[in-house]
Amino acid sequence: MTSAAFLDLSIYASFIMVMLSLAIAFIRLAKGPTLADRVVALDMMTVTIIAVCGVVVVGTGEAALLDVALVLALVGFLATVALARFAERRDARQEESADD
Amino acid sequence: MTNIIIGIFLLLGGFFALIAAIGVLRLPDVLTRMHASTKAGVLGSSLILIGGAIYLAETEVTARVVATILFLMLTSPIGAHMIGRASVRGLTQKHDKVEND
């Protein structure tokens, strides 16, 4: 097997693996019993989409997708922090109303 | 030779991303799921991005990849810490093996 054929094969294989992991993380996002589970699954999906961008960069040679990956890393962190703070404050508020 | 190195990076990255996703699906509670997604997930996508940087072999591309990986490794512990702090109150009641998986 030539090295170019190996690269093609590994691009396809890693694309399939990354897409499979995206689907599995989505199952946890749909099932997840608590809000924290869903936030973890969403965070995992963001990181996996960054990996998809990396695979597509190698597959097509389009360097612009690395910008997408960088912006997605920034926005994904903000989303995680916002959702975590929301969950924390919601729990605190529920406890407060239970005390009343 | 370069092609083989890139292919190995891609395959390793895809493998770690898959491991992370299986961990997120199969592990019993939030803290262990978070452990899978933050460590293995960041490692997988970092390996794939390094493969892309070797493939394109340009300075701007490499700088962007290094910035992305640094940012991921800097922020994912912070995010995990915040989710963990938010969820630890509900976990104290049922930390044993979850029954409603």
C-alpha cells in the first residue's frame, strides 16, 4: 500500500470514528437524566466538531476551517460556563424556595 | 513518510474521540462522564489538529493550531470545574451506581 492510499484510508476511518462519537455524545445529550449530563454532552460535542474541522482540513486542504475550529473552541467554552452558572443558580434558587 | 505520520495522528485522534464518546455514554454519573469528555476528548481533537498542521505545513496554520490546542487545554478544566461545582450538590444523594441509566 502506498503512503497516499494509507492517508486516504485513515482520513475516511477517522472521519467515521469522529462522526460516530458525535452521534454517541448526542445520545447522551438526549437521554442525560440531569442538566449537568446534558451540559457535559454538549461540551463533548463541541470538542468533537473541532475534531471534524481538523479531519476536513486534511481531507480538502482548506485552511479556513481552522478558523472555524478556533472560534468554536472560544464559543464552546462560553456556552459551557454560561450553562454551568445557570444550573448552579437554579439549584440554589430551588433550595431557597424549598426553605420558605 | 509524512503521509504515514499524518495518518497515524488522524487515526489516534479519531480513536481517542471515540473512546471519549463511549465514556460519556457508558460511565455511571456526571463526574466520571466529565472525566472522560474533558481528557480524552481534548486529546483526540488535539491530535487531529496536529495532523492537519503537519499536512498543510505553513506557519500561519501551525500558529492557529497551536492557539486552538492551547485554548482547549486552558479552558476545558475550567469548564469541567464549573460543571462539577454545579452538579455536586445533586450528586451527594446518589453517588452509587446509577439505576436509571
